[in-house]
Amino acid sequence: MSDVDNWRSESRATEAGMELSKHQAFTGSHCVQSFRGGFTEGIRASVTETAAHTSDAVQKPNPAAVVFKVPAKIYFKPGCLEVALSELRGKRRALIVTDNTTFDLRYPELITDVLDSINTRHQVFYHVPSSSLPTLSCIQAGMREINDFKPDVIIAVGGISVMEASKVMWAMYENPDLKVEDLARSYTDILSTDHSEFGPSRKSIMIAIPTASGSGAEVSPFAAIMDEVNGSYHTLADHSLVPDVAIVDPLLYDVSCPSAVASDGLVALSQAVESYVSNSASEFSRGMAQEAITILFKFLPRAYADGPNDLEAVEKVRGV
């Protein structure tokens, strides 16, 4: 897991009441043990250690109500990309946001082929960093392109940085007076309401198409942006950042590199464990987290061992 992934994991977990900075549940010895000395034993040790380090010092939030908000539509199953994008018939202009690695791998062409078939004009912005947090300058460059093109659909395709940058660009496109700092808040600030003063004006819809699994950024109200001038980070949380549609097609997931499969799977597992032991967890969220952990225990070793020939395992790992 990269330093950026570590930062994201620790930052968000701390907001939920966990002190992951005190240990290295998924980046240290247990991660190595998991894939060298027995997957189940290593992961169980990691889960146990993570739960043991949950902070009792942080008071559990007790709002009057808790809101669970996700995209209105989530498509999954192999080959769902074409089916989902075909429903955009009638849309006039689509801006595709991606990074240069995903662009070079020609993933956007899978999208533009469908858009061409339904006569939707398209343009590609591929300047999101692929191996670091999206930056303010990236957001600004994307906003210039968005405002010039005036899309009625924004499509994010790529990893977590692309998802997060696209969500911020979309929110700012819908709310021209919005600044990144306006969205800087913690998870608990939006826990008990789905109201956002930055609600969409509905100039556009947003579609999130992840090409890596684990983060869940395609369905969450969170993002992180780096200010490259002073080196600071903005942790953003607002329901206006939840995409309208998520398309989780396992055929877009590159399983040719086992270490990448392992890394993505461990990110997904860490997110599930964080959710399960969070001070903000509920019976509803714990049920989903427990199912994700169960699926990963069963199918991640298979996807790691023989991903190119085991589509069922890839689909299961990809779906959590």
C-alpha cells in the first residue's frame, strides 16, 4: 500500500474514532505473512490487532438520526459497463475524467465507443495524478475544461484519485461559488443529515467507474485534496460528493499482477474492518462490513492465486 493510501486510511479511520496511526495492521508484518505464510492466519491476526487498537477515548457520536446515502444506481456484474452507459441516450455532452495511466491503457475508449453509438459528444480530461492525491491545480485545470465544454454528464474512470478529483470538480461545477475549503469537514459533521447547502443544481449527473477496488470512493461522500503550495491536505465530506451512478464492472479490473490484486484486496479489507469497529458504526453498517470481510476471506486468495482464470473470484473481490 502506498504512503498516500496509508494517509487516506489513517485520516478517515481517525475521524471514525480509530487510532490506526499507532499500529500498522495492513502494511507491516501481517500483510507479508498473509501472502507468504498463509492468508487466513495473517489476515485474522490483522483484524484482531485492528479491533484491539480501537480507541475508547473518543466518544461515540449519538445523533438523533443517521443517514446512509449512496448512488441512486449501482451497476455490477461482468459486462455491465455497456448496459449502464447505454442509458445515457439523450445526453448531449459527456466529459470523461481520468489519469494519464488509465488513458494510456485506453480505458476511456470503452466509454467513448458507447457514447458514439448513442450520439453523445465527449471530451477527455486526463491530467489527474495517478499515484498521489489530486491537487488544487488539477482541480482548477479540470474546472476550466468543464466550464468550457459544459457537459451534462461527468464520467470518472480510474482509481481513487480520479474518483475524488471528479467528485470535487462536479460539486464545483454544480455550485460555481463553491470553494474546496467549504467542503472541509469530518464524517460526523454529515452523519445525521443528508442536507447539503451545496446541493446540485442538476446541470449534470456524475457517473463513477472505478478501475481498482478497495477504496469505495465511487459510492462515498468523501474526498481528499492536496494543496501543493503549502503541502497541506483537505479532507472533504459532503453528501453533494456522492455520485449519481456507480458502475462496478469486474472486466475493467486488471488482475494480471497478483501483488496489485493483493494490495487492492487488503485496502478493501482494511476499509471493512475500520467500518466494523468504528465508534460511529451501527447494526446496519456492521452487517455490510461483516459480509465484505467474509467475501474477502473466501475469494481474495483465489483472485490472488489465479485471477485471470477465476472471474467469479475477481467479481466478488471487485464488488466489495
